[in-house]
Amino acid sequence: MIPAGLGARDTLRLEAGLPLHGHELGSGITSLQAGLDWAVRFDKGPFRGSDVLAAERERGISRRLFGLVTEGRRPPREGSPILREGVAVGVVTSGNFSPELGHGIALGFLPPESAEGDVFEIDVRGTKLEARVVKPPFVK
């Protein structure tokens, strides 16, 4: 066995499109926003937070987690704003260079009406990267 660091683990996790607590899951992020509504069973009776989720489902979510791909070796970075026509509409929650794919990949919150194929820009320290919405996992 060869030891691997947290960077390797994080890259593999991101390539698989898996959420990380504190980034795509956690305080202030509901399972509906994270795209994990398939794991919520409203028909099995009340559970902790079921009233909040039911209200959010009724009114509609304000943001949703999506996968994003960029061209080139420069990776999107956590906390980078996601822009549409120069206006921030979301934020990158996890981003990195994918050694398997040879380009940047990211998970980020966007407006819920966003769809696969939509194009945004990610502002990485003043450099704009074109990003296309895809459905994770990035590597199957």
C-alpha cells in the first residue's frame, strides 16, 4: 500500500461527484439543495427537520448543487464566485484539476433552474474560466 494524502482523497472524491461535509453538506445546506432529495422519505412520518424540508419543497429551493467542468489545467477553487453575464449567481464549493480527465472540475451552488449544458464563468483570483454544467460523477 502506498500512502496518499488528503489532496489525493479530495481529488478522487470530487471526480466521483461525492459531497464533503462542510462544503456540499452541513449547516445551512439542506438535502434538497444538495440534490439528495432521493434519500428523503417524506412518506415515512416526521423526522428531525422534516417540517423545514417540507416547507422548502413547497416554496421551491433557492439554490442547487451542480457539477461544472472547465477547459485547461487551471482548476476552479472553493469559494470562487460563479458568474452569469458578469453577475455572481453562485459559488464553487469544491474544485480541482482532474488528473483522470485532464481539465478542471467543480461542484457549486447555482440557481435551481440551471440545466446541464448551461455555460457560466468562474472567477478564479481575477481570471475568468468558462464553465459548463454537467451531471456528476465526472469520472464513471
